[in-house]
Amino acid sequence: MERKKILWVRLDAIGDNLLAASMLPHIYEKFGHAAITVVCQEHIAELYRASPFVERVVGVDKMTMFLDTKYRNDTLLDLRSRGFDLALDSTCTWEQMADFLVVGSLAKEKVAFRNSATIPKNVKSKREGIFTSLLEFSSNYEPEVEKYREFLAGIGISSPRLGATVWIPEEDEIFAADFFEKNALQPEKTVALFAFGRSHLRTYPSYGAALKDICAENEFSILAFGDASAYGFNQNCINEINARSINLSGRTTLLQTAALMKKCRIAVGAETGLAHMACAVDIPNVVVLGGGHYGRFMPYMPKTSVAALPLDCYWCDWVCKYEYSHCVVNIAPEVIEAAVRETLRTENDKPRLFMQPASSWDAGQAGPSWRTPDKFTTPDVVDVIPVEYERKKPAGRISRRDLESKFAIHSDSEMPQPVAEALKSAAELRASGESEDALGLLEDAIQNNPGFPALLNMKGELLVENGRLEDARAVFFGIITSVPFHTDAMNNIAVLDIIQKRYDSAVGVLKRLLEVEPENRVALSNLRFIENELSLRNELLDAEQLIMNDQRDIAREALNMILKNHPGNEDALTDLAVIEAREGKSGEALRMLQQVLTANPRNEFASKLIEKILMGG
């Protein structure tokens, strides 16, 4: 059979790619040991580079792809030069840029799902004429692995049930073996923990209560995994568990994580890409499963146990109508503990659902009601195990503020030694006025420890000090995209707004921060500063109105009072300079304006006024 050249486009997240990768061996064989090129996000590319079924990987930055026309066109030209016979987009949630790459590749045949979620109506009709074949899956909430089987069937491939797949290179296996040996870790006594759920809706706050007794009884050690943004939350959890632990968040590659996880006794955590990684390396795992996509992504393998609180608001697509996600946050620690104990004790021939019973749930005022998720709890799909328990701690409702406070992370949270050393060195350079050297040091540290919020936060602060305000804003917003309640970054966004006199925006950010952490002293100080600035702004506006009304003496008196309380205030000095210029006192006006420009050379109004006075305007 002729060897086909195939383009495989997956621009979605880690977990989606781990699941979809299980299709590649079947495609490779079907099309005569096909030459497969993968386009995926750069941070996922290593997963495909390790695959024996992939010839070439093109890692892209999704945001740059949207914003940079040249970057987008260069990528397309590269793909077109390959002369693909077939382009495949098996994503079950529509991605505009995936369509763009598949169609723009000019492959002879182009295949995607017709009924992918979120396709706008005006796009649906256009797709009919530009794809060679549009396939359909049975239901949006059908398990993703079944959708992939339907996709394969649509291109003539009959496959067994699929599951998450990862290829681990030998060097990463050696790395994991060395790591366990150097740290005296016993595989049968090591728990992989991935507690951070990427958003507050998916993040469970009580892993400590669920795992503390199990770890103490079994003398378990813990390896915590995730990217750099997960470091602080994972550290909080392992501190509460109080077992021997190593926090590897942000310190290992995806394939190193897979190799390390593969050596662990059990994996426990949130429904994220790392839950699929645990499935891919075939170790027992317990996943805290909320209702947003219940049954769509998990569970699908016998070694998975899920802990769940079934409610009537399931399948909300993570658009939660309540103050917080009851389906995750209110799972009793005892349910997770029971799931972990039973998963350690016995294997099973199908996934298990450890279900919090109706008797344990009090919806409270206007809360969701308990309800069995019948669609995915039939005996042929999972074994349902109701967990009856006596609460070890008094039941209590948790407020959204309490929950978000638990997620709040500061730059001075515990961090790895290399990151702490880089921050210390950068701070010393910054203090000595060598800000460019400090920025260079931070860039190197970020490259070696990508994503650590503390490094990014200091980089943003240095950019502010160098006047690169919009660059700094992008850095700070990048931090809170990954860590929504990073208090230092939130304060710095407010400071940027203050510098740019966007007081309403600054107040909004600070009030949001104070909802999460009411005693945050920096936020309270910034809020007081804004209140003073707004009061000062009103006084200046009154003085400027007096100048416009030609009441110069009263205006001069008001402005001198402002300068008494706020020495060197630029706006007051420039307004006084206007008065002096209008009264023919050019020398006095120029002296004031020079004082303003000495303090702030970027003051455009003062520069223009000097020019006007000197030109005789």
C-alpha cells in the first residue's frame, strides 16, 4: 500500500491529546505506515515527538497564531509545502484555528467532525463545502474515547476501545529510576498527587483531610505534580497531609512526569491532563470528578476510581450557576478516603464510582439537589459504590470567599531553591540599579523554570520600572490566567491602573482581591491611595474650572494648598504654570514646568507648554 502523508491537527489541551494519541497507531497501520505530521501546542509537542508513529511535530503558540499574521502564514506555507494526502482534525470541541490549518494545508482530503461543540451557525454551512468529509458522533456527552472510535470508523478503521496513550523514552525511564533511588523513594509506598484543577471550579480544597490518615498508616511518601502555577496549591495540600513529600510542580517535563508517575503505587487528584496521564501509564488512580463534563472524559479504564457528589446540576459544561462548584468542593473527604483505600486494596474489571449518598447532602437555600447521574452509572459502564460514613469533622458550608482564599498564592510562597536563588540575585541587581541585568537573569531563570509566577511577577515589576507598562500588563495578566488568585500579580495590575489613572479599573481589581483576602495590607494601602488620589483629582478639577472661569487668584490659592499637602504634584504645578503664563510671568511658568520635567521627563503636557511659551504662544 502507498505510504500516505497525513496531517494531524490537535490544538487542545494535554488530556485531550493523551486520549487522542491512542488513534495514531491505527491510522499509521491503515495508511501504509503513514508519514504523520502533528501540529499541536508547543508545550504538548514532546508527547508526540516520543511517538514511533509520528514523523514530524510542529509545535505552535496558539495565541501568537491568532494575533500574528506572519506567524500564521509561515506555518501554513510550511504545511502546504509537505503536500499532504489527508488532513485530520478529530477534536470534539470546535477550534477555529484547527479548521484554518486543516483547510489551509490544501491537503487532498480533509476530515473533521461535523457536530463538534461550539460551532457557530454561520460557520457550519461554510464547512460543508470545504471539508472532504464531515463525520458525526452520537452524542456530545458520549465518552470522548467512543467519539474517537467513531472518527476512526468514519475513515475506515475498526478499533477496540481506546484509552489515554503516552510513549516514554528510555532516557526518561532512567531519569525516573535515578530520581527514586537518589531520594530513597519506594514505588510501593509513593503516591502521585495532582491537586490543582486549573480553575477554582475544578479544584478540591480538602485533599489533606482525605489523605492524611492513609499516608500516616502506610508510611506513604508523596510526589506532587503539575505545572509551575500548581506549585503553591500543591504545597498547601502536602503540608496538610504532613507526609514526606517532594513538590515537583513546574520542575519536570511531561514525559519525566509520566515516567515518575508510572513508578508510583497510586495517583490521586483533579480531573486534569494528569489524571489522563495516570491512565496512560496504567497505574491505579482516584480522580475527584465534578459534574461539568461528568462521564464525557472520565472514567474509561478499570484502574480508575472516581469520587463524586451527584447533583441535579450535572452536565453544566463548567458554566456554574452557583456561588461555587458544589459538585467538587462539597465532596466529603471521607468519600475520597474510601475510594483510595479500596483502590489500594483491590483491582476491578471496570471503573468504580464512589458516590456520596443522598443522606449526606443538604442542599441548603436555593442549592442543587442530590441526583444520581443515571446516564453514566449503568452497571455495564461502572461499579457504583455508595459510601456511608460518619463525618470525622462537623459538616459546614464553605463560602466562595473562603474557597478562593484557600487558592490565593503570594510570590513569597514556598518555592524550589533554584527559583528562590534567581529571585534573590535579581532583587540584588534591582536594588543596585542594574535593572537590565536583573531582567536578563530573570529571563534565563524563566526559561529554566517556565511559568513560575514569582519569577514572572518580578519581571513584570521591572518592566513597570523601565516604563514598559503594556509589556508588564501582559506579564501580570499571564500570571492570573494560570493562577487566578495570585495576590501579588493582582496588586501589580492595580498599580498599573493607578499609574495610568484608570482608577475605576484599579478599584475593581483591589475589591476582588480583598474579597479573597480581606486583610491583604498591600491592597488596602493601594485602595487608600486611590481614595486620596480621587479626592485630590476633585480638588484639581475644581481649580482647573476656576482657571477656565478666569478666577486666577482663587485658583492659585487652591493649587498652592494642594502643593502644601502634596509637594511636587505634577498636575498642580502645570496648572500654576498655566496661570503664570497667562499673566505674562513666563520665567516663573518655565521654572515650574522644568521642575515637573525633572521629576517626570515623559510629561507631554509640560513639554508642549514649554514649547508654546518659548515660541511666544
